[in-house]
Amino acid sequence: MSTATATAGVSRTADPRIEHHTITLHGNEVSYSIAGEGPLVGLIHGITETADVWRGVMPRLARHYTVIAGDLLGHGRSAKPRGDYSLGAYASGMRDLMGALGYESGTVVGRSLGGGIAMQFAYQFPEYTERMVLVSSGGLGRTVHPLLRAATLPGSELVLPLIAPAFAIRAGEMAGAALSRLGVHVRADIAEMARGYASLNDPEARDAFRHTLRAVVDPGGQRVSALDRLYLAEDVPVLLVWGTDDPIIPVGHGRRAEELIPQSRLVEFEGSGHWPQLDDPERFADVLIDFIETTEPYSFDLERMKQQLREGQDPAVAQKAEARR
């Protein structure tokens, strides 16, 4: 069990133990990690990632909350069936995991593809959503890294594993460690991209990747957008977190979303890339904790939703956001 120093004036405390479990849902094994006590915070990773992408922030969050981070179907230690890898299916899977573990609502945190899943979750299951945190999120604009666009082309999944074989990952990690010893900060982007694409050496993971990616990206960019429905999140506390130098999904997507979601917060990590929670896990955890502690959990109101649907999006808000594209 590790220890960490909290902010000034707070005593040094041990991090809660992270437990790793497997649960069977609809005949498929789902791997998840859980730690802490208190209100629920659910962490959703991105494509080709696993729950390990939250490794730096989960212990810190677990000092205050119950934190759950699962491996999405088709990823990590979870099953990789032939099936539905749409955003809607992933959102339903998150709801089912929460329900099976006995939780009725919580703060949903999604990064990259996981951000799209978090938005879909809030749209499908607003009664389960207390707050929504979108980190370097997909689904908020068309632009995405050319490598992901290329990966949607026919036959590309057979070539992708060659981009980042295991030895390249080890070399990158060794180089990063050497530079760190010299006091040079190395961003997480290169190592995490290599690690993710190396996972495609597994045929089942590669097949799941193909179905997942093509559900949200095509050769022209992102093909799924929540922009026309963000007004429905007006009453939901929303936090947007982005690295200013994100090479995968540009920070402009977050800035535009902030305009479209009244009362939302945007926190930019200067110089960070697509993985701000790995570049600066302590600050990331502090930002998230502050957001949770200074907002009231959303409570679903059916009549309010009906009103929002009838009125639609405020044209002035949409015009202002369009000017920032």
C-alpha cells in the first residue's frame, strides 16, 4: 500500500487498496477495479486502452469516493465477443456494471472514446448521472488524428500491429525513464499510443478495435457528434479537461463544448497532450475532486427534459459556439 502527501495542512494518509475483480454480465466476463468508499465515481477509458490508464488518479480519488474503472468489452482483460461495439452498447454496459455492483447513480468520467460513452450514458440513462466529466473527449467535433482516420480503411487492422511492436514500447519507456532522470519531462502520448496499438497483435482485440473505431470514425474524421444535443446537459454539472497540445483531438473541441453547455467548466492543462491524467495525475485528481465538491449532483426531472426538447437549443448559444470552430 502506497502513501502520498496531500495538500498543505492535511496529514499524510495511506491510499485505499485497489481490488481487481471479474463479473459476468450477459454471458461475458467484465474486468474491473474498485477502491475507496463514498459517492460513486465511474472511470471510462478510451479505445485500445484499459482501466490502467487511470492508474495515477484512482488512488487519489479513492481517498474520498468509491471509484470503479472497468475494462470495456473488447479491451484488456474483459471478454472480446463478436457483438455490438457501439457507443450505446458501451453505455448500457456501464449502466449494467453499476447496477450489478449495487450503485444507482454517480459521477461519470470518460476520456477520448470514453468521453463519447459518458455522453451517451448521460443521454440514455440521465437518472444514473450525477455529474459528467469529459477528458480529451471524442464526439465534440469532426477533427481526429490522421492515424485513426487511416485505421478505418479496409485492411488497415492487419497493418496496425506493426506500428508499435513490443520492443518499441520497451525502448520508448527506457528512453522516457532516462530523460526523466535528467530532469526532462516526457509526455505520455508516445508511450500510450504505442502501447495501445501494440495490443492489436491479439486477433480478438484487433477485431473489437475495428468494430469500435468504425462506429465513431470514418476516413473523413469523427462521424458521431453530440453537439446538437448538448443543450440537454444544461442542468447537469459538466467538467471538460483537455491538454492544450492534444495531437489526437484538438483542445478547440473542448472550448466549443464549453460554449454549448451553460454552466460547464473547462480546465486546460498547458503543454499536456491527449493523456492529461497521466501527465499530471495529482493536479487532475485535485481538479476532479474540486468539481465534485463544489457542485450538487444532478437529479433527473422528466418534465424538465420534455421542456428542453420542445424548446431546443438556444440559437444565440449555437451561433457563439460556431464562431469558435
